[in-house]
Amino acid sequence: MDIKHYLEQKRQDVDRFLESIMPAEDARPATLHKAMRYSLFAGGKRVRPILAIAACEAIRGTSPLILPLASTLELIHTYSLIHDDLPAMDNDDYRRGKLTNHKVFGEAMAILAGDALLTMAFDLASRLELVNGLDPRAQVQVIQELAAGSGNVGMVGGQVADIEAEGKDIDPATLERMHRWKTGKLIRASVRIGGIVGGATDRQLDHLTAYAEDIGLAFQIADDVLNIVGTREELGKDANTDASRGKKTYPTFFGVDGSRKLAEERIASAIAHLKDFDRKADPLRELARYITARKN
Amino acid sequence: MDIKHYLEQKRQDVDRFLESIMPAEDARPATLHKAMRYSLFAGGKRVRPILAIAACEAIRGTSPLILPLASTLELIHTYSLIHDDLPAMDNDDYRRGKLTNHKVFGEAMAILAGDALLTMAFDLASRLELVNGLDPRAQVQVIQELAAGSGNVGMVGGQVADIEAEGKDIDPATLERMHRWKTGKLIRASVRIGGIVGGATDRQLDHLTAYAEDIGLAFQIADDVLNIVGTREELGKDANTDASRGKKTYPTFFGVDGSRKLAEERIASAIAHLKDFDRKADPLRELARYITARKN
């Protein structure tokens, strides 16, 4: 299969759906909606929604039910980027080659745009009419995955651990735990949401979860490597920022080559977890490979 | 009925429930959980959860199903206070007589504690086992009310309108719209959630909604009046801050007495909307009266 084509198709599906449900720029309160849209439509790759879609397809093939629920993951991801970039947090000026949200709209609006995007994820996920045909019990489970993946022992907890680790002498185990929360839990939720909507058996959901945990870590290791070897142009933001902040990353402990090897081991393990799945899981397999090959 | 006793009982129920589900202070990530607990257990009156409980009781009498879902409203309310107090927003040093969250834990942690409390509301609301016995479709509707009440055309939208109105020459209609979003929508959601869990008919839900819209506005008008006539000791925060910020409030347009009269008219209207309800709705009626009588 042609993974680039697949990614492009699904990205367009997600963007079209998000465009269809986001309030227009002039809808009241206009500044808020402008700020939300600015970051949501800043050229994201939609990795998390696509993982959810691919996981759903791995079980039941193409289904219209997954697109709205998958898209909520991008709202959560976008909110987390806006808040991470704030002066009180990472204080970043650029993201995806554009000024960060607070640089354009100010800090107050950036905080509120993040809050509103997070809330909108749950708003969308709880609209009965958008996923008409899905068992409401499965819909509640999807919302539970979303919330658990992004909360105090998920993404937000990981961000706290990340802030607290800055400049400290942490060990690789602490680094892995931090990443398992900060990026891993939402990626895990993405794949599980796809599985739940796809009607996975408990056993299938376990395999998908193991797959997700492996690619989540590989994704983060690849990100750490890119932060060092990527150019500003490729990344759309400053390169090599981790080192200048005294941040411990995978390359700190294992070097660039050692980290790449670690990521590849995880990818192989992820794909092995899919051995009982048929060809409908090929996009998931290709997505895993794509993670370590990407340039941004 | 003794509304003071009722409020105290229900407040204790909510506090006990929140205590039972909140991670301990030393549970990882400890700083985050400390920050979340600091504001959540800072002596809030639990008005929104109590409104949900009272609305549920108005329909079906006492039910164990409502407490977990009602309590999520306090998580959302607390997050909104933490973010509102931030330096980039209202820049408040005190709240309920205690230092604000960012004053104790720093800005980054306050932003994240707010994010985590908001997310935890949806985490709790989507746990199937906590509300075992509730139709999952009703559970999805509750989550929809929570999200719609607190999002871009709810509480967050109202906060944006509030910020944008500061120092501007707005008219009473703009002021009312701002409040309808900023505090009204979450109060509306609180009452509707109670109704939904209580199994209200469409007609009953309409009456409850009309009641909620009236008390939501009365609540805000009373708050504006308290900001002027309340003492620092009663309020637990600085008094008369609206005027010093050039904020237009109800007393700006209608004076203190005129505003009190407006609030009382709303309360009377709220109670009139409950005319088809029996004595099980007495707590809702008394709650409405309590709103204009309170001192903080």
C-alpha cells in the first residue's frame, strides 16, 4: 500500500470534517474562534485521528462512525500545543513554521482558546447525532479513553513531569515514564478509540493497545532525534532546542544512532503485535514504519 | 424546609465524593495533584452540584446516580476560577480568602491544574461504573450538557466576552449576553443534568431550563451587587474590584437598589416556572431565594 497517499487522503478527511464543525471566524465570540482556528488549521499532520481511523479499519474496514470521534483527538492535541507554548511553559515563539498562538492573540486568548478546544473535543464526542448508529455505551467508553489519555495521569501529568525534570539529573526510566504519559497516553487512546468504534474484541483491543504503546514511545524517540538532526526548515520551529534548555532526551542517554535503533526495535515490536490481524491492518503497520522515517 | 441545613448536607455529600475520587497529594505527579486539591478543597459552596442534585430530586426524589455527575460541575467551576485568576487574565491574588493557585504553585502549574480539573470532569462523567444503572444514552447527554455549557459558546466564550468588554462602553444587552454565557450556561447545564438524570420529560426539562436561566442571571446580578456592598471579610477576596477595573456591571446601569430589584424579579420568575412541580421541587425554590440573600 501507498502510505503517503493514505495519510494524505485521511488528513483531508479530518480537515474537511473539522472545517465542517468549527464555528466561522466571525461567529461570536469572534476573537476566540479566530484563535482556535489559527492553531487547529496550522498544517497539523493529524497523526492521532489517522491512527484512530486506521485502528477502526483494521477491525471492521471503512466506517463513517469513526471520523467525528477521531477528529476530537486533534482538538485535544492542538490545545496541548497551545498551552505548552505559553510563556509560563516552554515559551516558544514558533510552531509549525508560524507564530505561536499567544504571539498572535496574546496570552489570555491563547489560554482560553486551549480551554475551548479541549472542551470542544468532549462536546463533539458526546453529540449523539454525529455518531448515530454507535452503541451509546461504546460512545461513553470513547469519551473515557479521551479523558483518561489527556488528564492528570495522562498527557497533562506528563507535561508536569516534563517541567519538573527540566535541568534535573533524571534516569532513562524516568524519561520513559514521562513520555509514556506526555505523548504515549493520547496515542494509546487514539488507537483504542479506533478499536472500540470498530467493535474490537477484548483480545483485539489488547493487541492494539500494545501496538499503540510501542509506537507512542517510538514516536517520542523519533521526535527527540529530529530535534537534534532536523533543520529549522524541516521542523517549522527552532531545531536543537532540547539541548540548549538542558533537557534530557533519548539521544542524551543513547546517542542519535542508539536512539534510532531503540525506535526501530519498538516499531518491530509494534508490528509484531498485529500478527493476528489481516490485511485491513496494513495501514497501521505502515504508519508504524512511517513514524521513524518522517522528517518533521 | 430548612435550606441552610439542606445546603450543608449536600455540600458534605459533594465534598465526600470529591475526596473519594481525587488522587492523594503524594500520588504522582504529586505537585499537580496538590495544586488541583488546593483549589478544589478551598471551601467552595458547591452551588452547581447542589443545583443538579436538587433538580434531579425535583423529578424522581433522592437518587444515588446524580452525585458523581453533579460533582463534575465543581471540577469545571474550579478550573475556571484557577484560569480566571491567572496573571494574563484577572491577575487576582486571593480567592475565597486564600492565595490564588498560581500564587502558591506558579503559573505553569496553575494552568496545568486547571487543564487537569477540566479533563477530570469528563473522565468522571464517562465512567460507566460510577453511574451504573443510568442509561448510557442519558450519560452521553449529560456529558454533552457539561461540554456545551463550559465551552466556546458557554463559559469560555463568556470569559472572552468579559475580557473584551473591560473598559469598553457596552450596553445592558451586551452585559446580559456576556453573563448568560459566562455563568449562566454552566448553571443551566447543572440544572439540566439533574433533570436528565432524574428522567425529566421534555416538558419538565423545558421548565427546569427556564428556571435555570432565570437564577443564572439573578446569581450574576447578586454577585455584581456583592462586589460593591460586600466586605473583604465576607467575600474572601478584595471588594469593589469591578469599579476599579472600569468593569461595567449591573449596578453601573441600574444602581445597587435597581439591581437588587432586577435579581428579585428573576427569582420570582424562576419559581413561577416550577408551578407544575410538587413539593420535591422545594429545594430548587428555596435555592432560588437563597441566591439573592447570600453574603458571599
